[in-house]
Amino acid sequence: MQAGPVKTDEHLREIIDYKDASFPLDIWKDVYGSFMDRTLNCHWHNAFEFGILTEGNLDFYTGETCLKLMKGDCIFVNSNVLHMAKQTSLRENAVMIGVGFPATLFPGGNAFHKYFQSVIRMPIEGFRIETANSYYPKISQTIRDICGLQERDYGFELRCFSLVSQLWLYTLDYISEETHSFVIKAAAHHHSDTVKKMIAYIQEHFSENITIRDLTNYTHVSRSECFRSFHRYTGKKPMEYINEYRLIQAANLLKETNLSISEIGNSCGFCSSSYFGKLFKEKYGVTPLGYRKGDVLFPDTPNKQGFFSIVDSP
């Protein structure tokens, strides 16, 4: 996750710097035990997202629907859908591998409209593919094959392109036959749009003194609607989300810079060093200085997946 304000496009989606902008493909591994509260926080992006839960169990939310994922299950999340996930057990760590790509990975023209735009426009938020499903072997193995590719190997991009094309073809076949298993978008999208705007505002202004009035003025909703919509999709109150976002930024700065504790707290929007230290210890179980020294049981500084907000890659 970036330590400073994020870059967003005109639709308030974060602009992600892919390693190769001409080949926008992201392959990742999420270890939920390393995330704050073992939670992948609410976020959205224009990429299609595929994942396999290789360890543990997850409550995976697409929109307002919870999909219970068991070890081995696959998940698909459509483009531009708010989603989040939470590890269900403190004793068994959840691990997910996955791949994400925007439709722009593929050439435009008729192929784009025929095979990708049609899915983006569908009222499908996402779906779970259980291990017993007949499509599971093909889809899960293709995801694993993509995740197993090594970027340093000759032909990496061509192999990725071939496998992603095959994965998408399997997905289209699944969609055409398994209509009963989808999570369908609600008819009204204004709640989702409101939350996306609020999260975008938080990302860009987290270092400032953000108030609820700032959020309501920015999104043109009432105070009660602000709280209701935000909790509906994130499970948190706005200020709780803001402080957790700030703490992630602070944790990154503690590990990556030599800034003083007070400088970090101030740059992340905390009104005082004592308040910053209090909240940090509540979340991490150690003071900011202790965290910097490595005196912490928390596995590692959360990476960008540890507190996803509005992003353009998984």
C-alpha cells in the first residue's frame, strides 16, 4: 500500500502501477494471519478477480452477500464490485492465491464486447466454485498454473496470456450453465457508489482532520445515510475505518522510513502522539517504537492486500 495519497481516475478508482503497464496482470498470495484483524477490508477495482483458498476458511463478501469459503474453494469477483473477506478462525490461518486482470489486458474491438463487456454488464457480483462442481478442476488448475509461472522465465507473458484466455473461456462456460449460483447485484447501486466515494475521499485525505461532515458533504448524503451505507458494505463505522487506514500507513512508514514517531503520527492524521500510540497498541499489541524494533507477534507489516480499499488490482 502506498504511504501517501493514492492516484484515482475520474471514476474514483485507484490507479495501480502494474509492473508492466502494457501487460496489466497481477498474481498474488494473501496470508490473512498477517492482516490487521485478519481481514481484507472493503475495496473495489476494475479488474476481474479469481482466487483459490489454499488454507483455512473465509467469510468472503461480495456486495452485501457473504460466501462461506472452505479450503479448496474458488472465488470469482466481477469488475467494479465492492468486496471484502475475513478469516473465520483464530487457530487456522487462511491463505488465498489469486490472479486479477482488467478487460484491457485483451485487445479491444469485437472480442472485447463479445467476451468481456457482456460479463461486466451482467448483474453478477461474483460466485463461489465449490470443489464438487464439474468446472472446479479446470478453473482451479488454471489459476494454480498462472500463479506458478515465474516472471523471469522466457515466454512468461505469452504463457500468462494463453492461460488467462483459457481461464476466461472456462468462466464463460460456467456462467452459461450455472446461473443458480451467482451473487446478483441489487437493483439500486447508490449505496455502493456512496461507499466508493467515501473510501476514495478517505484515501486522498487521511492525513487531514476528516470529519463525518466532510464525508456527507462530499457524497451529498445525510449523516444517518452515511453511517448506514458505510456499515452496510464495510461492517465498520466511518471513523473506525479511517483510523485503521491511518494505522496501516503508519505501520508501513515505521518499517520503511527513519521518520520520528511523532512525525509519522502527524503525517498519518493523528492529532497527538499519545493518541496515535494508544490506537496503535490496541491494534498491534505493541507501541509504535516496539513495532519498529520488531518486538511484535504480528507476522509482518500488512502489504497492500492487508488493507485494500479502492484499488485497480487485487
